[in-house]
Amino acid sequence: MVFGIENCKTLCTAKGKLEMRNFTTEDHMFRYLSHMQAKQIKYARIKQKPGKEYLNRTKSILKTKLNGKNTIKAMNVYATPVLTFSFRIVKWTPTDLQNFQTKMRTLLMRYRFHHLRAAKERLNLPQQMGGRGLIDIPGLHDKQMKLLQTYFLNRSHHLFMLQ
């Protein structure tokens, strides 16, 4: 199957006047599973949307001035799944994930939820152990990748693509 560019028609207008532009598939992005994709996967561009959405959701939760337990619960339920969904599609580096942790901690400090000199580890400890119970993003990424790997290894005899 061949995709013929000559068969594609595009009409570009600027300020009500017709413009002639060349159509290239490299620049054309489309949405698949709520992530932008193209002929080549541009990870830097794809990583921006979940990252911004995660931080915006975290800010909106912190602006509500909920108590500590409900704030952490809201962040775990409302903000973290934005990144969790993208773990299986986008290649996240450990540095990217640590940057999310750092930005999230700075937001917590800005909204007076966590002190500058308080222990960072306390945020991710369970509440039963004296921590806050916030989900650790790099740990969640590793867990999701491990689960995906074991799923494919256990189901390999059922999947004809892996044989």
C-alpha cells in the first residue's frame, strides 16, 4: 500500500486569500490514543502535553486549600493518571521523571504544603509509616513497565506477533 502525496489536496487560506503550500507528511501530526503522532515519533514534542497537564492539575488541586490527606488523595487520583497513561506509549527517561518530582515539590512548597527543609522521602512514604502517601512517579513508571513486560512474556504463546 502506497500513500500518494499527489492524491492529497489541501487548501490553505490566510486572511481570506488562497495560499499555495507544499504538503509534507513529516510535519503533519495526527492524534492516536490522545497522543500526537507523525511519520516519525517526536518524543520531545509528545512529552510536553502530559507534563503540562500534570502540573496544571497539581496546581488546581493545591489552589483548593484541601486538608493534607484529601490533597494527596486528589493528586494521586486526578493528576498522576495523566502521566500513567503515557508511560506505555512515550519513552520517558529517568531524568524526565525526576524533573516531574522536582517541579511537583516546588509547587508543594509554593502553596505551603511542604517545607523547604522537610524530608523529601516523607512525601512518598505511606501514611501508616508517617509519610504523606504521594505516589512516586519514577517508581510508578518502573512498576508499569515491569507489569507490561511480564504481561507480554506470559502471553507470548498466545500472541502470534511474538512468535
